[in-house]
Amino acid sequence: MKRIAILGSTGSIGRSTLSVAESYPNRFQIVTLAAGRNIEAAFEQAKRWRPRVISMAAETDADALRARLKKEGLNQIEVVHGAAGTVHVATHCEVDFVVSAIVGVAGLEATYEAVRAGKALGLANKECLVAAGELITAEARKQKVALLPIDSEHNAVHQCMRGGRIEEVERVWLTASGGPFRNTPDSEFASITVEQALNHPTWKMGKRITIDSATLMNKGFEVIEACRLFHIPPSKVDVMVHPQSTIHSMVEFVDGSILAQFSVTDMRLPILYALTYPERIPSDMRFQVSDLRHLDFSPPDLKKFPCLRLAYEAVDAGGAKTVALNAADEVTVAAFLEGVIRFDQIPQIIEEVLAGTNCEPLGSIQKVLEADAEARSSASDRIAVQTKTRPRVTSFV
Amino acid sequence: MKRIAILGSTGSIGRSTLSVAESYPNRFQIVTLAAGRNIEAAFEQAKRWRPRVISMAAETDADALRARLKKEGLNQIEVVHGAAGTVHVATHCEVDFVVSAIVGVAGLEATYEAVRAGKALGLANKECLVAAGELITAEARKQKVALLPIDSEHNAVHQCMRGGRIEEVERVWLTASGGPFRNTPDSEFASITVEQALNHPTWKMGKRITIDSATLMNKGFEVIEACRLFHIPPSKVDVMVHPQSTIHSMVEFVDGSILAQFSVTDMRLPILYALTYPERIPSDMRFQVSDLRHLDFSPPDLKKFPCLRLAYEAVDAGGAKTVALNAADEVTVAAFLEGVIRFDQIPQIIEEVLAGTNCEPLGSIQKVLEADAEARSSASDRIAVQTKTRPRVTSFV
């Protein structure tokens, strides 16, 4: 019986993890949960899963949840809140495995503390590896705990890596759908509208990640994550555009052999893999190989998608650079969505922020959070300058 | 330093193995060689590699080679011959690893004795697994020696298998080019000419294997090899037509993940893999992932290609059935190449031979060879009947 903590239990990955736990009642026990602000969902999860502890983001929500659980006769469930509450959930002595799925930098401290407490980790939070990756992976190596990626690309890489030793890896190939502007000429990028950018051809996702997919920044983040997760230099990570997204990623070995992984596109599969590794257990998530027809591939255009180049440069430099990349991207994407800046200004502003960021190592989560705040502020300042000197894109005001 | 014996050193796989050894002089030492009837090639190999022992098929060739080597001052190279000579080469006490690449049933005894002597084995000979597979793999398990496949499909499967345990394999997917008649209507199969059948769209190979590719019998043999090499039932081995032959094969795991392997099409790669397993060492055989464009897949048509169905039936039954499948195929393909029978009669005659073959286990290589001879004789008899009752295909007389 694996005893599990979920950080971000009411989000998409959190709910998928509970769905996996539901399918294998004899294998997984949900010990602690960290929810966000959705009391109703948190209450239902607490009632269904009877965790030892549940944490809410805000104290008032925790109080309200405690009262509801008491009414239900579930006094034994400890209700905590805030950053300290999330850390308590992540480091609880009965927990074996922590699923880290809180979006944004909010989950960083708890994830880091989980590693320090020697918990195995399923990583579904981008920031853990992009912003705090150097810290978290160094600590994981020190504690000898497994970091298992819960996203289709890195999970695929993890699976392919089993075909050899890490020293035998020549290159990691991350596949990319290419986003909606794969075939859009460079010259039209300045006039890309929010509607066009939100219209992703393959996936339905949140707004920020949809824009990150359109700029290929999302793939840039994945390059950084791959470098840190597998401890390989950026020169060994490459991207291949594959519109069908059937092959989730590939690993090329020094002898010239390449292994590729594919499966149905269902987050429960990488979650199940992470929860059961090094075992594999039967699931009903079958890819119909007989339905395989055509797969297409092409290299990405780094000139058209400068965000991908910026990610390579940031991870190569390290330190606060990748923190700033993530922070500046979040701020500029929000500004684009509000119609404040143009699509092609997203990489321009990020590049300016990066130029003003140093790359000395960040020795603590606190330093990461400070660098994050500084980059956000720098990006906001630059956006303010842009909006004063350039006309706003009127159609989105 | 790995000390190597090559059975079939002057054939294509043998020469590729020597080419690999040439590239890594500090890793591999050629200790013994078994050549065929090509004295000139055997002499050059002996001169270059200075093996402890070299074996020729015929005594007269061995005598001639011995004389030539003596003239060259290479008296210390022991020259032997025949079946006993090949066994001597395969079981030499200084040998660690045997590459079994003698075409046909001639290599069976030596390969079996190599396993009995505890040598690790690289298998490039179809008959070892199709005809004598039950014996050889049982002995390999008993002796705990590694059987490493030296052909692109099974080598690919071996690599993908590293992604999980054998109990976690749901299905093995062998890819097939589909041969020249992939898109030929069923109704035209009776009039397929030798020229058409020898015109394989992807590979240039020997005549028998080219016809076996056109009938998909070659893929049928590979299904049998996969069952025996990986100890899985035929229900877990499937075939997928993939005309580009980029993906060499795939393994589907119980959790729904699929791993696929690809690389350049160069026999030195599976040879290198087999020789260095479980290590991988750098090679210059690079597949240009950036050249990847389109891959196509479709399921095979078992009605059009009954040979594939016959292979499934034969391995399911076991015993002499797979011996007879191989023997009857060799005889009928030769008859087709001589214009004695039609293309569509190849599976018909093989099916008749199989119907008259029993499936009790064959306890020795001698029994395998007897079953082989019996099936050949049965196939020849049936061909003789056909040629008496049907007009010969005049264009090839």
C-alpha cells in the first residue's frame, strides 16, 4: 500500500490522481491533501478519502471546512491552512509519495520540504523544475529520492531512459504539437489576436498554457525541466514538431538507437506510472496500435519562436535566469491576454527582463521567490513603458 | 576485452561483426571463426584476425587453407572442418560470446553446444529459433546465458523490453515493410511472377528472404522467433505494416505505454548492441531525427498473406510444426524461383505439409534435423504432384 499526499488535490492533476487511486483501492491510500480555495470540492474529497490531514489555502476556508466536517462527524480529519499547512501535508510522517501539482510558485516550499523529508515525488508542477529545479534536484540527489515526472513528455523520456544508462544518452527529443502558428508566416506574428492564440489545434487547456504553447515557451520550459530532471546539459535536449502528438518524446543513445514512447493522451497514465514505478500495473488506457496511420515530424523554427531560444539561453546560464523566464512569461502572457501588448512583444519583453537578471546560484526557496518577484516587477515596468510609447491593440481594449 | 567466436564469418553478418570488431580494437578479440566454402575470404580473415581456430565446411578446403596459412608463416592457427569443426569453434574455452550467423540448419548443433557450454549468444540465424527454438531457449534458461537477437526487429524488441519486466509486457508489435504486394489485390496473387516477387521495394537481400518478405513468411518466422526469444505466447505478438521500416518494432506494456525503437538500417548496430549489452557504446551510426518526416502504418491482411497465419498456427502447436514450416518454405520457395509452382501455391503446399506434421516436442538437435528432412521430402513430393497435375508456369521454364 503506497501512502500518498496530493498537493493541489482539487486541480486537474489532483483529481486525476484521485481517479487513479479510486481504480486501485488495494494499492494506494490517500493520507493527506492540500486543496486550494474550493471548499465544496475539498469537503467532498475529505468525505470520500478520509485523509489524516487536509490543508486549505486560506485560514477562513480552513475554518469553514473544519465546521462542515465536524457536522458530518469527521472531527478526526485535521484541517490546516496556508504555506505551513501545505508543508505539513507534504511532510506528514505517514506519507510515502507526494504528488506535487499546485500551479505556480505556491507549491515550491512544500515540494522542497517533501524532498528534504525523503519523500518520493511525482512532479506535475512546472515551477518546481523551471524556477527551483537546481535546488530541488540537488536535494533529491542528496536524499536519494526518486523524482518522477507527471507530464506526458518527461514521463515518456523517463520510460525511454530505461533503455540505457544516463551516461549513454546522446540526446533527448521532446516532441511538440507546434501550436496554432506552426504554419503562420513570421511577418504575421505581430498581428496575431488573442482569439487566434487561444485556439490551440490539439489541446483544450488553461489560458496561460495555451499561449505558452502558441509561443513554444511551454516547450522551452520542458527543455529546462528535462535538463534538470535528467541532469543533462541543454545541448543534449532537442525539440521536434510532431502535430499528431502521438509520440510523447524520444531518447537517442550513444550507439545510435532511439527509443520513443507513446500511449493514449490521458494524464492518468503518467500518474499511474509515477505512482507504481519501477513496477507497471495493468490499466484500461489502451492505445489502439491498429488505429496508427500517419505520423508527421519537422524541426521547429527558432527564429519564429524566440521563446524557445530564450529558454535554452536561460537554462544554460542558470541561477535566477529560469526563475525570471517563468515569471516574466506569466506577466507578459497576462498582458497579452488583456490586450495590452502584442503577441510578438511577449518574447521581446521576456528577453529584456532576462538581460537584467543575473545568474548566480539561488541557495534557498526564499531566494527563488525573491528572484521571482523581482522579475515580475521588471516585466510589469517594461509593459508599462510599452503601453505608454505604443498604441494599445484596440480590438482587445 | 570480449572474446568472440563467429559462426558464418564470411557471410554478411559475419563480415559486419568483423567490421564492428575493427572499429573497437580495445573491446573485442576475435578468437575463433567458422567460415563456409570461400577459402580466399577465410584466408584473408585468418591473416587479419589471427584467430586461435578457423573452421571450413569441407575437409579439402580446410587442407587448402592450412597449406596457405603455413606458407604465410601462420602455422599456429588451428584449421578444422565440418560440423565437428564448427562445434569446436563455438565451444572454444577462450570464447565468451558466440555470433551465430550460419544460414540454414547447418549452424544448429554448434549453436546449441555453445549454449550448453555457457557462452553468451548473438543470434542472427533464423533456424536457431524457428526450428530449434524450444530446445535452445530452454537450454539458455537452464544455463542462464543471454540470447541477444541480431536482427533489427528483435533487437528493437529487446531494447524496448528494458522499459519494464517481461510479466509487464502486454504485446510485442513487429513492424513489417509489407513487401512488394502490400497493395496487390488478392485476385492477382496467382499470376505474380518471379521478377515481381524479387523486386522488393525496400531491401536488397538474398532470393529466399526476398520471397519470404513478399509472402510475409519472413514476418511469420519473426513472430515465432519473438515468442521463443522472449518466452511469450503468439497471442502477445502482433504485426504492423510500416512501409518506411523506420520503427523497427514496438513493445506495449500492461499500463498502456508503448515503446518503439528506431535507428539507421545498418546491421552493425544490432551487432554492436548484442556484443556490448548491457552497456551501450558510442557509434557513428546516427539516425538523423531531423530528417524524420512521415511514418505510415496499417494492419496486415492475413487473408492475402496466409504464410503469416501458418506461422502463428505452427508456433502455437510447437514441436516439429515450426521445423516443417521453415523446411517446407525453403523447398517451395526454391520451386517457385524455378518456375515450378505459382506464388499462391507456396502457402498451399506449406499448409499441406504442416497438416501432416505432428507437434510432439523434439528432444534433441538430431530430432530437429530429422523433422527437417521429413518436411523437405514431404514438400518435394507435393510439388512433384502439383507439377504433374498442373501446367508449369511457362514464362519461367
